[in-house]
Amino acid sequence: MGGMKFVRYQCAHCGRRFEAEEKEIVECPGCFWTTSVKKQEETEAAEPAAGPSRLSDKTVQTARRAPFSFPDRLFSALAAAAAVGAVFILAPSIQNALKSRGLLSPPAGVQISPPMKQAPAGGERPPLERLSEEEKNILARRLEISADRAPSEEEQTILESRAPFQTGIVEKLPSQAWTLTHFKEMLAERERFYNVPLPGSYRGKLERLFTEKYLAADEAFKTGDLAAARDLWIESLAFPAYSKDIQKHRGVALTMLRPFINDTLSKIGAINSVLVERKIREKEQAARRSYEELFGLTRQKFWPEAAATVLTLDRALDQLENPGPLAGAPPPYPAAVSEVDAGIRATLQAISAPPSPAVSDLTPMRQDIQAKRRIIESFLPANLEASQALYRGAVDHLEKGAWQEAEKKLRQLELPLALYQDAQEKIKILKKLQEL
């Protein structure tokens, strides 16, 4: 160790000055050339006044190897020719790959600017040379979205999709309405079962009550007058007295009429529920109409009107998810309820307060509306201008090599869909750069 002699050297290629052990062949630690390394005392004697000129970093990178010999030059020429041939052979597959990444044949209304030039930045930059050509092209890609563009195929699919709308209740009776024939057959069957024939005069009163009240209620229901139908069905339960003895009346007449009474009470309870929830169902129908209108607005590209319709739908769905405040109470029973037997009247009072309103299944429509909303809002001029400005700012940071600032802006992009997708691809590559 003590016998080693260290000498100061200077590289004529890159201008590097360094100290190393004296020997015949010395390698420059800067550019790794050997033929350009001379002792400093020799180079100072021959050095012009202006001093050595430093090469660019790019030249130093490409020159980090010994000078080409004739075989090296011949091999490099052959390799270059082979590479050119490979480009022509693989051109179709390269084009297909670029098309799949959106680099060729952009959607209507989306323009791709030429690749950006990488501007120098201070400090050490991430190793861009380790990215693939496809990744470099994605980072270099610039999109310009036209304000009057047509929806892309993917956007159009979302705008035209339809979500099921499951209402909380169907306005129908729990069973079919009785006919006069059905009513007469029921009375005859009950007489045989109990072996108690009803007097003809009493049977006639029951049949008149059925015709005047029950059948009239059925007609009112068919026309949609639910409150009138309910009140008439209540009046159809005000049976004439079978006997002055209330216990005999209940034990004979009401016992024999029990199937009819139970069925009619179920219809009255169902109508009470519908009447309580009528405001809710009206909201459901209004939401359904707004949903249908939305398709016409988007087809005609009436984007501000479509955005307003989406807001209306949102508010309607919020109310339908919590229908309690919309629910009211059914209309009061008619005065004729006092003529109904006390036992039946007690049941009528119990079913006058229906259970909590049934909640519609709004999840599919809610998801569909949110997907449509993103696309619709991306066509609003103010939103498009703001998104495009945010995107340009992100790309400007990319050109300066400010990767973290670019990623922050790219993550803020949510619309339009083309910019969002491009931003996500760029973010993925930026994360890779920061890990290299």
C-alpha cells in the first residue's frame, strides 16, 4: 500500500479531474473512457486558454463505453438494420396496441395533441428511460374535449340503460270481489253447515244490502275512487238485526256471515293502507315520470335540462327512502260505521291505523341515476371548462417533471369520462415512476 504512487489525472473527453494510482491505463470515473485520460501536468501544458468544453449529460450517457472499433461499428449497423425491419414487421401489432390505449382513432370530440417535449427540471429526475414506449406515450398524451361532442359509445350505453323501479305497494285487493251469486251460495252453504235456515224476509234484506252497498263499492274501486269504495264496504257490514236479542243476532246471523265479514274487513284494511300511502305513491309516480323524461332530454342533448331533472329525481328518491313524513292518516270512517255491530266496529278501528309504509327498492335506480349524472354534468360548459383547465395544469406539471403536483391534479379529475380515464392511466404510471 505504501509503495503505490497516486497522480492527478484529467479526462480530455468530459473534463473530469481526479486522483488515482499511477498506471499505464487509467479509467475516468466520470465517463469511463480510458484513451482520453492524461496526467494533469501533461494536459495543462497542452490545454488551450479557454479550457475544456463539457459535453451534455445526454452525450455523456451515450459515451459511457470505449470508442467503437471497426467490428463494433459493423455489428451496430447490422443491429440497426434489424431493428428497422422489426418495426415494419410489428407495425400492425403496434398500431393495435396504440388503438387499444386510445392513442389512435380517438372518440368523436376528443383530440389528441402531439407528444409533449420533456422540459429539463432541476435536481435528479426519475428514470424515464425505464418506461415502455406505450407508458411514455400515455404520459405524453394530451386530450382536448369538444363542448359539442357526441357521447362516446360507453357514455351512450350508460345514458340508455334502464333501472327497475319496484314500488312499495300495488293498489289491488287482497282477494277478488264477491258477486251476488257467490254471496247467495255462501248463505246456502252456511245454512246447511249449521242446519239453521234463515227466514226468507231476512235473507232478502241481506241480499238488498249486498247489492246496494257491496256491489256499489266494487264499482267505485274499479274507477279508482278508493275512499268511496272503502266507505261503501263499511256500510255493507251494517247488517239488519236478526233478533232483538243481541246475543242471538251475533250467534246466528254474524256467525253465518263470518266468511263474508272477514273478507270485507281485509279489503277495507288494504284500502286504508293505500289511502295512507297515497302521497308516497304519487311521489313514486312523479319520480317514474321524471326518469322517463330524462331519456328524451339526453337524446336531444338538452344537458342543462337533463341535469335539473337529475336533481329533481335525487330529491324524490331521498323522500322515498324515508317515507314516514309523507304518510298521513286515512280519511275518517263514514257516520254509518255506528250502525255496524260493536264487535266488527272494534276491528274497523284497529285497522284504521295501518302499519308503517312499505319502502320502495330504490337501490338500482339510485345507482343508475348517479352514473348518468356524472356523464350529463360533464357536458355542461362550465364543468367541461373547469375539467379541461385542471387537466391542462396537470399536463403542464408533467412536462416540467413535477410528478407529485401532476398526480394531485389528475386525482381531482372526475369528468368527462375520457379525461378521467386518461388521468387514471397517467396516475398509474406516475406511481411506478416514484417507486423506481
